[in-house]
Amino acid sequence: MLQAQGRAVHQCDSGWVPVFVDQEQSISLMSVGFLLERPDEAVVWRGPKKSALIKQFVSDVAWGELDYLVVDTPPGTSDEHMAAVEALRPYRPLGALVVTTPQAVSVGDVRRELTFCRKTGLQVMGVVENMSGFACPHCAECTNIFSRGGGEELARLAGVPFLGSVPLDPELSRSLEEGRDFIQEFPKSPAFPALASIAREVLNATPALLC
Amino acid sequence: MLQAQGRAVHQCDSGWVPVFVDQEQSISLMSVGFLLERPDEAVVWRGPKKSALIKQFVSDVAWGELDYLVVDTPPGTSDEHMAAVEALRPYRPLGALVVTTPQAVSVGDVRRELTFCRKTGLQVMGVVENMSGFACPHCAECTNIFSRGGGEELARLAGVPFLGSVPLDPELSRSLEEGRDFIQEFPKSPAFPALASIAREVLNATPALLC
């Protein structure tokens, strides 16, 4: 998505140097993908090995000064999630952004993620509903392909903020597919105001960083 | 999806009795969900505990005579997948049905699943492309929300059968959401011929069971 596939991770005195996406080095990345020799190599690792690498990604990467560290986890409540929460605890993480799709079968899974956050003392910054409705680009009629409103209902029941719904958007998919800058190239796309509003909500929840 | 939430698992002389979906007992289920006390309980388990339960689901459930045992795994190539492959090896599994969505970022993940199958000696029965295009129910125009053709291309490159594409279909989502019988109620839905054709391909690949 960020056109960084195949980039190499180098070593410096203070640890692994993350991969920079842009010339200004405004976004730096670390992923197990950068450590594999071939892109189709399977990471057939059991929990302890995954947990050890996640801890290294926090402690052994020369992150420098960061405004935000975003950890994109797989779904579930297992080794990866426990390892990330444990490794980040000393840095007092702002919390979890919990993403669901609208239908009951996803909301059920995500409800268990909220239980996980409560159990591990991780604050829930809010719930986002993704794949929430699709406006046909041909006739402009909206279809709720995966039902609608499950994310908002979940947030209400769990007593956590609801941050917004992101519609299905072929232009967003295409941007991610081709590594294009969605914000620059598709400002009129239906997902744009949804994502901008969620970003504002997150910034508002972390006022210290706005100074 | 099968309206079995909240059902209990009982014990008999030959092990756990699976949950039956219908009166004819044509579909039986086992899931960690049946063993939880509350539906929002998080299964915060590390790999070894998950692996042990998966082995029990194969060896300690009174499955009886089955035509097919379908193991629905999470994405990835980790403890769950290794445990399932190991537990089922003595029963000579037919193979893996590998499901992807069309876009490159998913196909990349699934390519690693194919490597996992090769490494563990699991035959790949074929690749299915899910969420493959959406025909607007208002104007009938088709939009490839998540790109298109990634699954077929992956199968071609990996030299494994391509079993078909399942379009995004609000009626299929609604059936799963409400536990309705999609085959009975929505035979004219666009996902129906796609799923029926994939099922035929799978049956054709397992001729012994058709007698």
C-alpha cells in the first residue's frame, strides 16, 4: 500500500533503521515483510517467536522521535495482541482503535476484542465501522452490502466512542492497490470525508500532540 | 450464521457431542464459541493452548461418520494452521481450499498460505476469489470494488486450480446475518451460481465420495 515492498532494513548503532516511505521521512515502517528473503515466503512461526519479534520491533528499532506509533494487528486476541500490549505498556499507549465491518458476525468478534482491551487495561479510543455501505458510481444509489450500523451499535453498548463509518470505495481500494496518495488524488471520493473526520476525532482525543 | 450460538456441547462415552444444526443431523459443528460462558468472552490464549484445543477437536469429538470435515481457519500461517495440519495428517486430508479477495494486498498474503501448504505437504484443492465485483441491484451495473482477477492470476502463477469467483452479494450477507437458508431462499441471487459451481468443482475433485 505504501510502495515499500522489497525495501531492506539496515542496522545502525542504535538498532534497526526503519524503512522510510517518503523523502521527508515523515512515515517510517517496520514489518516482518522487510526481513523475508522472498515475498512469497510463509512466516510459519508459532506464538513465542512472533512475540519475541514484536518486542524487538518496539525495543530494537531506531524509531527516533515519533508523533504516533501505529501498530496494525491481525484480528483476534492472541499472541500478537498480548505481545504488543506488553511491549508498549511502559510507553503508556493512547489506546486501541477498534475496526469492525457492519454485520453481526464481525461485530461479535470485535466485541471480544473490546473484552480483551478491558482485561489488559488498554483504553479503547473508539470503534470505526469499515465497509459501511456502497454508493454505486453509476446510479448513485446506496446498498448496504454488509448490513449497516453494527459498529455504532457496538460502541453504544460497550460505552466507548464511535468514530465514524467508512463506506466501500473503489477509489480507496485502487489507491491502496497502486500505492497512490488517496488524499491528494481523490479528495472527492466518498471515503475521504469519512476518513478525515475519524482522523480529526483521534487528534481531538490526543490534544497534547496538537501543540 | 447457522443459528447455533449459545448451544451447549455435551459429553458422551466417546467424547464431546458436536452441535447439530438441523433435525436430520446432516451438519454438525464444533467451535470454541460453544465452550465459552458468555458470547463476549475473549479467548486470550497463546499458541500452545490453541493448538491443544484444535487437537482435541479432531480426536475427542464424537464426529461419527462424516462425508466432509471442513476446518475454517483464520488467515495466516501460524499455530492454528500448524495444529490443524498436524492433527489431521493421519486422516489424509483432501487438501486446502484457499480463499482470497481480488486485490494485490490480499493475494500477497494468500501467496504465503500457498507456500505454507507446500511446506507442510498439504495439497491445494484450489483458489476461490471472494468479494469479486458487485452488481448494483438498482442499475445492474457492475463495479469491481476491490479490483478483480487477483485470485485467478494467483492460481495460474502457483499452478493450482482456480475454482471460481464469488461476487459481493447483499442477499448472501443478509442470509448469513439472519441465519436464513441462502440456497432455498435466494436461488436467483448472483452469488448462487458462483457458489454452486465451486461446490461442484470440489465434489468433482473428490470422486470417491460421490458413489
